[in-house]
Amino acid sequence: MPFALLASTFATVFLAELGDKTQLAIVSISGTSNRPGAVFAGSAFALVLASLVGAAAGGSLSSVIPTDGLQLAASAGFLIIGTRLILRSGADGGEAPAATTEAAGEDAETPAP
């Protein structure tokens, strides 16, 4: 396995993923859960699977589906996910989940100072 290709691919993907929507989604999901290990495992598997699909498909997908169609589908997906997060945040009243306060050793009924 060519080490230079592996290293440059790693560096490129690592730098591209820092601070992007994927990382922000992971932070958001992790913030609503008290199981960061499960969030890490799920997000790592999703990134590996998405990378596998991208590497296998190469550039051939864009020759079958117009680029504008792919961008529209991606935009619609992000819009749906964002809307669900906003609605879920509004339904929670913006408060921390009970599991988070319980994990900190506080009573769920006791208001935070």
C-alpha cells in the first residue's frame, strides 16, 4: 500500500472534516446524549461507509446523475435534518436532558443554580 497516498488522503480528509457540518452534527448529537462512545462509533462507521461509497463510485455517479440534481438532493437532506433539530430543540424548551443532569449527580427535579 503506497504510504504517500494513504498519508495525503488522511491529511486531506482530516483537515476537510474539521469544523464542517458533520462535526457540528456530531457535537450536537453528543450534547444530547450521555453516551459519547456510541456517538463516536456511529459517526465513525458512517464516515467509513460514506468514504467507501465515494471511493467505489469515484466520478462515475456524476456521469449518470446531473451535478445539480446531486446538489439539490444534498441540500434537501441538510434542510430536513436542520429542521428536525430545530423542532426537537424547541420541543425540549432548550433545557438539558434529564440524563445529563442525572449523570452529573444532581437531582432531575432540582433546578440548576
